[in-house]
Amino acid sequence: MSILAGAIEVDETQFRGNVVRPEGPDYDLHRKIWNGSFDKHPALIVRCAGVSDVIAAVKFGRESGLPVAVRSGGHSFPGLSVADDALLIDLASMKGVRVDPERRTARVQAGVLLGELDRETQAFGLAVPSGIVTHTGVAGLTLGGGIGWLMRKHGLSIDQLVSVDLVTADGDFVKASADENADLFWGVRGGGGNFGIVTEFEFRCVPLGTQVLAGPLFWPMEQSGEVLRFYRDWVAEAPDELMTIIVHRKAPPLPFVPQELHGKPVVMVICCWAGDAEEGEKFIRPLREFGSPVADLCLPKPYATHQSMFDPSFVPHRWYYFKSCDIAELSDEIIDITVERSLKINSPLTSFPIWQMGGAVGRVDDDETAFNGRSAGFTYNIGACTEASEGFDEEREWVRSFWSALEPWHEGVYVNFLGDEGDDRIRQSYGPKKYDRLQALKRKYDPDNFFRINQNISPN
């Protein structure tokens, strides 16, 4: 429990939203975040109803001297959405989404989740490229870059970002776009929450329709080596319309998974074809015909249904641990390590993705945004999950050992997949040139590091 709670005085009438104190009945509800392995107790939670509340909360943070944590969706892997004895500025109530179907744009407030954004855009057959779990926050995902099912066809979330509204560390309201505060606009496209609190995003929407050809094909995990070698050659010729994620895990007891596979170790290649379905069928057919898949669930379906496919694998409040790296290619050595380590998965909840990169992501000039990793071939997000603390240490050690075995081939890391791994890893996620540029931007917009509970870029 917070040791500071009783000493804080705040004029609650300055907020349209509500202030939650440790003694309040809703405190435990609002302090919890997605990753249940973190159990933090902020001194005060301000649940913002709009921009004026965010401005007032930042100014109160200044006056009180409390450290400030910022939460939108609360999906931060290392638990940076909340902190002990801090002022938590909670944006979750800011749910506005306004789609302009003629201009193909969407204005999205900072508390919106991916599934909520999809619901609004899909009403017009449109989409904003985003992530793969519907209860992820749009804000955190976008500020780190935004990888997902549509990225090989339409780029990262930041590649469709037009502008942001932002509250600075001094409580000032500014806009940033290619034409206004362009340096800041560069920085928020990959630099996380280091420069202020984004209260609203404006995106271009892409024409998608409402259907995609998508879903997983399953093979027994002992066939993983052959599957990965075939897959490597098959995706080398893949057009932008195809995005794939490889998953190793024990098959979950979900309705769409054949019952005879429940609990059995499997390797899955999950496809999403964002284009003409007949062309997709032609390209995917060799994968369907490789070896003897034990299940083939790749079929035409609503895009929103496919977007929620991973939700049961990333249930809120379970215990999660991740380590990630980018690699150039799936070499024989990397495939052998992947197979060996995957066969050692113990928890029935552990499920780790290998992301196919490239396509439109790699055709944006590397200097265009702060995001670093456009040349990656694949991204490993080695993650483990348990229901609670039991078995968590063992799973965490499995992740660390697997990640270390791949270390000779590491080429970088996606900042949204970073844990609490220190300054050197944050530098690595941007590279030295971009990190220096981000540090200069930090000195300009947040010279005393007011926003520091994040993957922090220190001004000094």
C-alpha cells in the first residue's frame, strides 16, 4: 500500500473525471494492469475524462512532486503503466473515435483499445493497421511503432499517422504533424511516451473491406524443423498481401481448435491475406499441402474475428515475461535452436510468436520515423505465461535461456517488446544515431525527465 496516500491533498473539482485514492472501493480495479506479475500501488489515480483533465493532472504532478506514470491500455510488458507511490494519469476513459469515411481518416482518443477502433472503422470497410490483441491500447502500440496483421501491405501504425495532440511536461497543449512541430512528430512515431502525453491520434484509414483470408495451420511440434525450413523458402517469395506469424505452444482448449489437439505441442503458421481471396488461396495452397497438417483453419472470415484470435492467449492479469530480438533470416542454426527450445515449453499458457517482417514496413525511409527495425527479417518475441506465480520462475528462465541462445544473431529489438532491461537495450532498440536525435528532442520537450516511467530516453 502506498506510504504517501494519506499526505496528498488535491482539489478534485479541477477534474471532470474522478480521483481514486488507495482507500477507495475502486482502487484495486483501476491500479491493476494487464501483466499480473506486477502489483503496484500508486499514491493517487486521476481518471481523465478529457484533455483539460490531462493538463490539470500534469500540472498537479509538477506541484506535488510525485513521479508520474501514464496509462492508456495498460499493456506495457514491463509494467510501466503504473508505479508505486506515483501519480497515475489514467486515460482509459477517453474513448472517442470519429471516422470520416470520405476522407478515410479516424481521430482516436488515447483510451481507445484496438478492438474498439476496429469496430468503428470496419463499419465502413476501413482499417487502421494495428496490433493483434484487441484489448491492447492504441496509444502505447502506436507510440512504439505498431506492428500487426496489415503491416506488410499497409505499413506500421505510425506509417498511417497524420497528426497527434499532445500535452507536454509543462502542461502545454501542442499539435504535431509533418507540417507543425515536425521534430516532435518524428519522435512520437516510435519514441514512446518520452515527450508528453498524446491525447488524440489522427490516422489515415486503409481500404480493406470486412473479410480476410486468415487463420492457423497446425503441425505436431516435432515436425517444427521441417515446417520452418519449408516456410522459410515459401515466404521468401511472399507478396505484401501476406502476413504470417509462427507460434509454438501446447494447443489451447479453444472451440476452434480440434479437441484431439488440446494440450499437444504444436507449431502453427497463422496467415492473414489482405487482398483478393482467390489470389490468396493460390499462394497459400503449397503451405496447406506441405507435410500432413493436423488442422487447417485458414479460411475467409471477418477481419474483426481474426483480430481477436489471440485474445484468449493473452488474458489480462495472468503473469507474463518476454524477451525479444530482431533477426535477419531463419538460418538453419536459428531453426535448430527454435525447435530445441520450443520442445521444452512447460506451461500450457506459454505461447511465443515469430513475426514475419518486411513488405511495406521496409520501404519507408529509415530516417522518416524514430522506429528502428525496418530492415528486420523476423522478430522473435519469446514470451512465457502462467496463471499466477506458480511455475513463473521456471518459465522466465526458459525465456532468458532461449533468448541468450539466439544472441549471436540479434540485430535489434522492437521497443514495445522490451522488458525492464536497462539503458543499453533502449539504445539498442533505436541505434546510436536515432538515440542521439531522440535525446536532443527529450532535452527540448522534457529537459528534467518528468516523463520517466517508460522505456526512458534520458535528456542527459
